[in-house]
Amino acid sequence: MTILGIETSCDETSAAVVRDGRLLSNVTRPQLFHAAYGGVVPELASRAHQQLIIPIVDRALSDAGVTQEELDGVAAVYGPGLIGSILVGLSFGKALAYGRGIPFVGVNHMEAHIVSNFIEPPHPGYPFVNLTVSGGHTQLVLVTAPLKYEVLGGARDDAAGEAFDKVAKLLGLEYPGGPAIDKLARKGDPNAIQFPRPYLDTDSYEFSFSGLKTSVLYYLRDARFDRESASRDEIFVNNVCASFQSAVVDVLVDKLVRAAKTFRVADIAVAGGVSANSALREALAEAAANNGLKLFIPKFEYCTDNGAMVAMAGYLKFVQGTSSSLELTAIPNLALS
């Protein structure tokens, strides 16, 4: 079974081909121009997807050595995300499936991130607890079987990746903020500033990072920090980055490990763009070793939004006999169920 997967939920245009559970190609084009605006501009993102979708799909098919006639199905994300962006990939995927007379299946973007841990071996065993942490989402999920989930908790306000972007902006760093903070944090002291660890002292699996972001704002204000100044104190900025990052990482790791213990699972997995963060990976590896858990994190290219995770999720759905109506529409606030 050969499946084409399409991902356009935010600012990456991506397509991939999976055959019988094996990835044949994965082509992703990030929209780097958003950096000039300090964040993703939805209308510009949608326009860029329209320009890129055909050449990206053609490249994915070419790299896989597959023609449209050889496709057995098409999968595309239908939410959550930016509605204008989602509609581009979703509409293209449905049109291609209709034109070829093959099945179509819609894929939940959050589900696809979980499935990213199954693109290449080794794979986590069921049941396992998955933490998806990205610019738009922070979610803890108990995965009981293929495509079977119990959502344990999510972000009540700012997602972790969003907090990284906002704090980076406060510090005058480039967008996206995650990699910028990660880089400077390596040169800073994570214990220099005691920022709060939101929801760390509760049994809840919910996340909240808006208060942490505000704490950084007040700290910078009290320090009379000027992000526009060419003579910014590098040590000061590095310490803020390291201390802020440490607070986020502590919360993420604590809740993931606690969930694994509560539900008595042996495996834990992480997905989403923030899972590329070096401090998070190091802390997770240490926590897993200390608690007798096996940790699974996708390769860097599968952490951010990509077509491979959509194609693999679509493949698993088709294997289970699941397909979608061509009347399926974009749902920007789609929940994982």
C-alpha cells in the first residue's frame, strides 16, 4: 500500500510517501520569511503553501520513485492549525484523491506528531506516554494501542514553544525563539535566576507557561534591560535564557515521568518541534535512566512539522480500514480524541 501524506498546518509545506509502513521520501520547505515579522503571518503562510504545494508533492513522488497512478491513498492534515494553511493541503489532497479515484483520509496534526515515533525504528511499545511539545501545542497523551489515545492534559494558555518565541522576542533574539534560546542557554547558568515552575506542585497534567513568560518580562523590566541596545550584557542574556529554559524543561520532564509512573508504562516518547531542544533531550535521557524508562525521540527532521508523520498516520488508518469523506473540512481547533 502506497500512501502520499501532506502537511500544511502552519508554515512548513511538506509531502512524503510511505509504502507498506516504510518511508520512501519526505520533502519539507520551511517558510523562512516569517522571521522578518517575528512570527507566522497566517495570510502569507497560506499564499506560500499555494505556491509550493504542487512542486513539493511532485518532488516527494519523484524522490520516492512513485507516480500518481501507483498511489493507493492520500492523507492530509485537517487540523488543528491555521485554517488558511490547512485548507491548502487538505483541498489539494482531496482533489488528488478524487481525480485518481483513490481513498482519502484526514489526519489530526497532533496524532501525526505521536506517529512520528513510528517513522523509523526503534518504536515505543504499547502502552506508552507521549509528550507532544511544539510552538502551538503542549499535550500529554496515554497511547494504549495504534491510533488509540487518552489525553491526560494540555496547555491552558501559552504552549511551551510559544513561550520560547515570546521570551526570545523580549530578549531581542531572532525568530523562531526556541533554537535561539537553546543556543545561548548553553553558555548560561540555569540556576542564575529562580523563575517559577508552573503547575509543578500539583497532580494535574495540565501545563501553563504564560505566568513564566510574565515572570521573565518583570525580571527584565526590573533589570532595566534594553533589547534594542547594541551593548547588551551577553552574560545576562545567556543566564536569562538558561534559567527560563530550565524552568520549562523541569515542568515538561516532571509531568511526563510522573504520568509514566502513574500509568505504569515502560516507554515514554516525545514529539513536536520543541523536542529538538538540547536541554530537554538531555534532561529526558537522564530522567529515563534514573526511573527505568525507555525514551523515544524522533530524528530532528521528524520533530518539526513534516509530511512523513502524516503519511505514516494515514497508512495506519488505511490499514485499519479508515477513510474520510471528501466533504471533510478544516478544523483549526481540532481536538485529539
